[in-house]
Amino acid sequence: MALDRITLTTFRNHRATRLEGTTRFNLLVGENGAGKTNVLEALSLFAPGRGLRRAGLSEMPGQGGDGSFAVSAELAEGVQLGTGVRPERPGRRIAQVNGAELPAVQLGEWLSLGWLTPAMDRLFAESAGARRRFLDRLVLALEPGHARNAARLEGALRERNRLLSEPAEPDPQWLDAIEGQVAESGAAVAQARARLVTRLAKALSTLPDAPFARPDLRYEPGGPDQEADLAEALSSGRRRDRAAQRTLVGPHRDELAVAMSGKDQPAAECSTGEQKAMLIAITLAHAGLLESARPSLLLLDEVAAHLDPLRRAALFDRLRNGDAQVWLTGTELSPFEAIAGEAAVWRVNEGTVERLR
């Protein structure tokens, strides 16, 4: 069991919600718009980053309040986690462990999170940038320091692109310094992504092709993954990049290529059902990697709604065999009958939560 005694205070439509007595399986049932996903989003804030909706902090406080919100939970062994926003600093997220404030990125040192939401069903049809963000989130759950490297890379790339787009020729020494930052952080980001894809691909290779379509993963780097090589590629590409007014080589151009095993068909060309099955397979394989790191949560929003009984049973069996604490949502209890007897179940209605069993 990972989290218990969870409280949400003025978070979205939850004015004062408390959930306790959690188990391995935790079900949130209720009508659409009742606030089920809001609970999952609150839990996802115990990971570094913007949460499962990628929402801005200004979107999270409840209406009619002072612009603040708070989420807290007790981790196993009496560790208290907290995060939120104070009214005097609405643009800054606070994170705490046992009352001591710390950078939000350090929450990843205490707890690993993975999630799957209906919005992610479009992953294979979206841009490469969406898949890079997805990949970075998977890396971050295993390597919390990845967030710092990714932020440094983004900042250095932004500065390099600004210099390249100015009318005057940039100072070569200043470009050298900026490119050094891009190369250092970029190599770290690229190597972490490659490690994660290698581990995921190995885990997926041991799985059967059914009932979930098994994906083949391939990391396609957007440039060298060694610091010196990336620095050289940036330096030699200045004229080309200045003409384009953007950096054309580096991990910001990486791609996660996904194909359906056995068919050698790109995921983007597969059916909607096949894409959903591959996404579930990736999520479960990643959850297996999380369990060897630190206490872990798996947040599954409406995951059972479009699965047939065979695939639902296979999903629940896979979840039983793992160590993650699992949170699931649905509009009704019937799809979860196979696990309802071993689950904590709450009814969610207009931002209030009632324990059913």
C-alpha cells in the first residue's frame, strides 16, 4: 500500500475531500463530471511536473476560494507528503515532506507514478513532441533527476534559438557557452530516454501477443547522445540553424517509434482498439519497472470502459501480480466486479466522496 489518508482542499470541484482505508485496488465511481478524474489529477501532483492533465496551476484551485489548493497524503511508514499553492504565491507550487518544504522535483524520490487517461488514446496520431513528453514522463518516474536536465535543455535551447534569430551575428564565444549547456543537458536527456526505451522493450518482449497487442518500441535520436559529439554537431550547424532560425539537431527532435509486433505496422496505422491495447501494454510494462524503484501508484482513468471482458480480466490479473497501488475510475461498478471484493470503493458526486465498501 502506497498512499492513505488523502485529503484534497479546494482542489477543482473538491472543497474538502478525504479518502482513507485505501487498499491495493481503489475504485472511484460516479457520473461524468462528478470529480473522479480530479482525484487522480490531485494524486498525480505527487510526481514532478504538471500532472496528468498538464494543467496550469491557475486551473486547479476551486471556484470561490482564495486561489489556493492543497493535496496531502500519508506514505507508508508515516511519511507525510503535501503539495499545493498558497494564496500569496498563486504561480508557485509548494511541495513538502513531513512539513519540510522542498523542490517539487524531489517528490519523485519518495514515490513513483504512472497513469493512463482517455486523452492519451491519441498519442500515436499526435506530433512527435507529444511522444517525447510521454517518454519523458516515463523516464521521470524512474529517474527524478531527469526533470532538471530536461528543464536546463529547454532553457538553453530557447536561448540559442533567440541568438540565432537576431539580425546581428551572434558572439561566437557566447554561442560556445550556450551550446555547451545544450550538449551537457541534451546528452543526459537523450541517454536517459534511450535507457528507458531499452528497458521497456525488454519487458515487452517477454509478453504474449494477446490479449493486449504487443508493441515494438524504438528510440530514434534527433542527434548525437554524447556530449562532445552533440557540441560539435551544434557548432558545425550554426549557419544552417541560423537560416532556419531554430536548432535542427538534438534531443528536442527525438522520436519514439511504436509498431505492432507481428504485423510490422506503425502504431499510427493500427486500429483504435489496437492502439489502446498497445498503450495499455506500455503502461503495464512501465508499472513493472516502477515497482523495483520505490513505492508506486498507477492511475487508470476510465481504462475498463472500452475493454471486452477477456481483456478486462487480463488487465486485472496483471495488476494483481504487480506491487503498485492502483486507482481506477468508472461511471459504474459493474466492469470492476472481478476486483470489487478486494477493493476500496468510493462514490464520487459533485466533488464529494462517499465510501461504499
